[in-house]
Amino acid sequence: MFRGSMVAMVTPMLEDGALDEAALERLVEFHIEHGTDAIVAVGTTGESATLDHSEHAHVMRRVVEIAAGRIVVMGGCGANSTWEAEQLTRCALEAGCEAALLVTPYYNKPTQEGLYQHFSHVAGAVPLPQILYNVPGRTGCDLLPETVDRLADIANIVGIKEASGSLERAEEVLERCGDRLDVYCGEDARNLALMNAGAKGCVSVTANVAPSFMHRMCKAALDGDQTEAEALDARLAALHNVLFLETNPIPVKWALHTMGLIGPTLRLPLTPLSEQHHEALRQALILADVEL
């Protein structure tokens, strides 16, 4: 249903921690101008864990309003409470998002049956296309392929962002249910490999700072132009690494601030990028032809 480079967009903030409305508009226009295929608003990279419900709903609504139909907008709607995930997904529907991205419930470690019931409940309650998100390194919860297989039979569960750290895992999901839902890579360093295996695109942190390269790489990979895809991915490889030298979105917010697109603010408990990493990130941005 959705294809290509989908940016997990940061949420810009003012020095006092309030939402930066001007910078938010600037980022949406930046992605439209540079070919990004979809925006995920208020996902992990958007510091969803530190936004309250009203802010969360506001950011989704504003991104949809600014986009004005020019780019696909998805809302990050995951929560460790099924009721909360349902409410956020309803907010995404009311805001005009075209899909919801739902991370597995973090911290409380549900069973596989609990995960099935969580996602099937939200899908049944809110008639919006929904994309599962498996990232056990952050959540302490792993959505296994057999559970994804069960969920793939639900009509409005249309995809999964797979970030388990295992290419073999993603390939198993593709083999089991790739004909019923789309698989998207959730780890930038594996984007090309997973698209070569059958994924339909990626939900990318790197696309925040190099949207044109990421869009072109995804397009080349999906069009079967392996030579072009490999060349573009090689230019992005350093960025894939340095953007995770500290916890995401610490490095990517520093990069976007250096590019003049946003202020440097993160909400506690996240703190600014350590100075020791500044030069490595600056050089990776230059390699990817990012204007500083």
C-alpha cells in the first residue's frame, strides 16, 4: 500500500521545550521538496515518549494540514496500554493521517497472545490502515513471525516495520505473509538488503537529513536498478552508522540543527550530542552531499 522512503520525522522544539511550529512546517516542506515518499509523525524519532496526548494529536494534525495532500502522512500511535494505543490511533484518523504506525507495547512484556489481542483490538476499533512495528531492542518485546502471520489476516493491518536486528527474521516474515502485508525495513543499515529480499521500502532516520538520497536509493532498489541503489547506499552508509552513535534522535537532531532546519532542543531525559561525535557526524553529512 505504501512504498519507498518514509521518514521517521523529528519533532522540533523551542528552547523552553515547547513545540516549534515554524520548524515543523519547515521540515514538512523540506521533505516534500526533496522527494520523501511519506512522513511518520510522532514516532520514536519524534520523541513520542515525552509528548502528552494533546501535543501528540496536535503534531499529527499540523503535519497533515501542512502537507495538504502532497505527501502521505502516518501517525505514530503505539503505546504500552491498548486503550491508549486505540485513542492515539483514533486521533490519527481524525487528524487525516493515511495510516497509523503501532509499536509493540513496551516495558510490560505481553505474551504473543497478548500482542495478537492488542493489535487486533486496535485494528477492530479504528478503521485506519495500520502498520505493526517490531523493535525489541527498545521495547523488550518481540513480535514473532507466527503472530505476524495471524495478524496479517486482519484487513486493515497492512504492513510491518521490522527492526529486530535480524535479516533472517525479516525474510521469514516476508515468506510467511508477504502476500498479505508489506514489510518495511526499520534499520537504515539494512534498508537495501531488505528491499532486495522483498521489502517495499523503509521507515528511516537517515531520511531526516538526506531525504533526496534516501528516496533515490529506495526507488532504484524497488525498480531493480541494483547498481544505482548500491552506489547511493554506499554514500549513505556513514550516516547510517553515526546517526546511532548515541540514542536516536540525539544525533539526528544535532545534524538538523547544524543544517539550520531546527533548534537543538531535546526533552529530558535525552541530552545533546556529545562533542566527541560532532566531527564524525559532520563528515558523514558532507559525504552525503548535505548542505551545512
